[in-house]
Amino acid sequence: MASDNLIEISGVGYSYDKRRTILSDIDMVIPRGKVVAIMGISGSGKTTLLRLIGGALKPTQGSVKIDGQFTHDLDREGLYRMRRRMGMLFQFGALFTDLSVFDNVAFQMREHTDLPEAMIHDLVMMKLHAVGLRGAHHLMPGELSGGMARRVALARSTALDPMLIMYDEPFTGLDPISLGVIRNLVRKLNDALGSTSIVVTHDVQEALDVVDYVYYLSEGVMVAHGTPDELRASKDPLVHQFVWGEADGPVAYQYPSKDFSEELELV
């Protein structure tokens, strides 16, 4: 019987070398069918955690279990099999520039299935229709706006109806209208496909409007987690400063340095 949790992360740490620790003692549980945000300021370890979940990195300590399997114990074939059940939306779309919109979405279907071309055609058009771009199937990536490219990338990430969709900073660089479209699609596609979604972001309000649960990282440590309403109401100074975008707080504006007077030559 499958667990109610798609992802279970226990005591995970990751270091590039013995002197540079990126993540320390991370515990997370992500239930099936939910949209969960991993949030924090730049450099807090969010993307590294996402890469551990996707199997691109192996933890220095602890375990990452997805759908009952420890990803870091899988061999090459097993890891690829697991990844075929995952979709990934990269920060700036990462479309194949020499392929049309249609062929970008069709790529995984042609690569990993034996479906006839007629069926691939219909499935691609359905995926593009879901993101509002069926009429743009013939365009090349260079002809798309930033928001359109992100939507094509989203259609591509759902091509094989994945059990898990991962979003790395999906709202970055978008105008308000495109941002609203992508934000709503994250929720709608997750629910329509019966998937589980992880949204890695530092765009607070956009994420809190659509996710079910939030994990907050700071300097590689999990310092808070809870529902969006619980994080909005948090009295923790670090969480409060981040959620409400305050300039003054535990995260200092000035990088640590000597007293300013010591840095001036004319004193």
C-alpha cells in the first residue's frame, strides 16, 4: 500500500566539501496531491534541496525517499526511470531553441514512449490548450514573450503526466499578468493531473496564494514550516521579515565589515 506521503526527507545534509556546508539536518514530508513551497532568500539552499529530490545530487548524510524508494540508492537505470515520473520547470524555461513550441512539448513523448505520431499530436495540443497556447504551436521559442515561454515550458513539464512537478523560481522575471497566469496554472494543473508539486521560490505573496504548505530555509537550516496563514502570522523575527519584506530585521542590509570609520583614509 502506497504511503500518503510522496516525499520523505530525513536528517538530510549536503556539503560541497568539508568546509562548505549547504544544508544541515533537513526534515520534510510532502503529502501526495499537495502543492508545497520551499522558500528562503537567495543562497539559502532551496535549489540544492530541489536537486537532491530530483536525484541530481546525493545527500552527504540522511535520506531522500520518493514514492517508497531512496533516490540516492538507485542505479543509473532506476534513477532515470524515477525521473521519467517527474516534471521540471526550470527558472527561465530552458526550451530547446531550435525546436518549435509543438516539438518542445512532444520531445519527451517521442523520447520515452512508443505512441504513434497521431496520438502524440493530440496529446501535445491538449497540453498546450491547458496553458492557453494551442494557437502558438507552430512558433519558435525566439518568437515568444517571457510569459509565453514559461507556459510552454510548463506544458512540456507535464507531457508525461508526472507524479511530481518541480518548479525552480517559476515567477522570476514575469510581468504581473504573466505571473498571475503561471501562479494559477501551478494550482490548476496539479489538481487536474493529480500530481504533487514543489515550488522553490522567494516570491512570497504569489506562492502563499496557491500552496498548501510552506517550508522556510535560512542558511541551509529549516527554521520554520506551516500553512500559509501560519507563516503570515509567525512571530519569529526571521520569518516575519521575509514574509513581509521588511528592510530591518535579522537579515542585515550591510555585509559584515569593519567599522566604517576604519575603512576611510581621510579620518
